[in-house]
Amino acid sequence: MSAPFSVKGVANAFLKRSFDDGVPVSPMKLQKLVFLAHGYHLAVKDGEPLVSDSFEAWPFGPVSEPLYHEFKSYGGDSIDELATEFSGEIEKGELELVPVRSSDIDPSAKKITDFVWKTYKNWSARELSDLTHKRGWAWDRIREERPNQRSLVIPNEYIRDDFKEVVKKKSEVAA
């Protein structure tokens, strides 16, 4: 399977790493990790999105609404369960909630989620939030362009451009 993937499937890839490594992940931290992976994917995969859902410019940063609703009951606490979806046939009365599969993520996308996890797993949710709120970055730009509008979708082009700069700087440092 190739990108874009379910935002919940990508979130579950991070949550599985969180459980395996014993690193707590709150809903806010999860939002930022998925956003960062999406940004890096856009940058290195020539604008191809990692997730099929969009990110919106909420007051406290980029947010995937489906992820918000999935984990909002945790507040600022660590998430201890995977994201779920309904499976089965409603007509047959066989509908059940099951974890969203993270195994559908292809090896190329997995490299990006692994990189993001290794790089940012020890950052706090607040530090990740500060990173995604940088002046002039996608979240800031769209909020400046449309200050009174709600449900501001952050264009993938804005996100891609930000992360192309990050990738360029990382490669310059490595050279």
C-alpha cells in the first residue's frame, strides 16, 4: 500500500513505538509527531502526503480533527490504547471496534516515521508545539492570512515548503 495513509494508522505506528519504548505520548504530542512525519514526507516525497486527512490551524497548533476526537478524553495524560475504527458488516450485526492497522504503512513511509520517532520522542509536547508554531511556518502563515476564519486547513504546499527548508538544513549540517 502506498501513501496517503489513514491518519489513525500513522498515529498507531507512533503509539506502538511509544508502548514498546516506554515513552509516554499525550494527545498533543501525538498530533505533533504525526504532523512532523507528514511534513517530512511531503518534503522528501515531492509533495506526496503521508496522511489522507488534512491538518487545521487550531489556536494551539496544527491539528488533525479525527485524531483530536479519537484521543481528546485523555486530556494531557499519556495515551494507553491504539486508535480504533469500526469493522464488519452492520447489516449482519457484526460491527465492532478494532485497532486501525499501522502495518499498512509502506517501508519508505516507515523510514520517515522511524526518523521522526528517533529524533523527537524525548521532546515534550510543549517543545514540539513550539517547533510547529515557528514564526513564518505554515500554521503561523495561514492564521496570519485568515485571522478571523475558523476551520483553517493548512495547505500541504505550505507544510512541504517548511520541511524542505528543514531537510535542506539537516543535509547541509551532515555534509
